[in-house]
Amino acid sequence: MMEMPMLRCALALIALLPVPALATGSLFPTLNLPVNRVSAAQFEVIEMRGAGPRDIWCAAARYATGTLGQQRGRIYIDRPRANALTAQGRKGVVFTTQAPANAAPTGVSVTTARAGASLPVAHAMQFCRDRIIEPDDLF
């Protein structure tokens, strides 16, 4: 009998979810930030919808793995957060998969404000999961 109120609560929660969240299988889908090619070795993540550094690193990792096919290695900030090069009136961060001359010593930092900062692609991909709450996490 104690399970019935919990079931009703879960059903009420599901009924309140927007359809896109149900389609993705998570309550907080990723932001899908725009990523634009700057050059053969550079790409820019455009900041929008309240995205923070983890969201930006996530978008960079998705682009590096999906578009560039880089499953391993590091991604580097070539140009820190500033006015976007590829989207007028927006902020962006330019990344590269090639170590720039100003590459910072390896470490764990989620900054988007320092040129040369880097993360392993696999580490940055983990930030894509930060916004996801799986159904099992609710109870």
C-alpha cells in the first residue's frame, strides 16, 4: 500500500515533463550548443541558454569525437571566452585538438577563460552527463 502514493507521484511528475525531455530519455537534456568550424584545426563553441563551462567543454568534446573523429587525446582552448568569431553578438570559446604553444600544464580545470587550458576528450565527454537524471535516480 505504501508504494501507491509513490507511483502516483511518479506518474504526476512524468505527466508534467515536456515532450522533448521524454524523447531524449532524460529529464535534463544537453543544451546542444552550436559549434562552428573556424579553421582546419579550430572550432568554436557558441555560448547560449545559460551554458556554463561544463556545457561548453561537453559541446567541444562532442564535436571532437563526432565531427573530427577524435576519440582520444586532449582538446585545448585556443581562444578563451570572448566575443564569438563565428556568431555576431554572441560569446564563444575557440578549441583545437592540436596542442598550442601556450598549452597549460595538464591538470583538472574547467575554465573557459584561459588559453591553453585542456582536458582529455573522455573527461570533457563526462560533462555531457552532468545534466542528465536517469529514471533510477528519482527514487
